[in-house]
Amino acid sequence: MNKSQTWSIVKLSAGNCEIILSDKVGDDNLEIVEQWGPFSSQEEAIARRVGLIRAGKCQPV
């Protein structure tokens, strides 16, 4: 795995949030409503997503 990868959290039109590689954020097939990041590790992105769910900004999957 490439150590220079960064991760982002994106809120999709359905209301749930997904963690994706930051270089995939511009893909046209994603209906992104809101975005957070980039984060240096997937673990950090997961922790931030939990916080967003608790804050009511994202729906749990």
C-alpha cells in the first residue's frame, strides 16, 4: 500500500457517509453532498466518521 494515500469522508445523497481515497473524490459517479478531509490514515477517517454520526451529520450504515 502506498503510504502517501490520504482518505476523505464524503456524505452521499442518501445521507450516509463513506470513507474513500481522496483521489476518488472527483469521480462523477459519486453524488457527494458534503466532504471532510483529507486525513492521513484510514483509522483517523474512521474515528472522524464516528464523530460525524454522533453529531447527526451522517446516518449510520
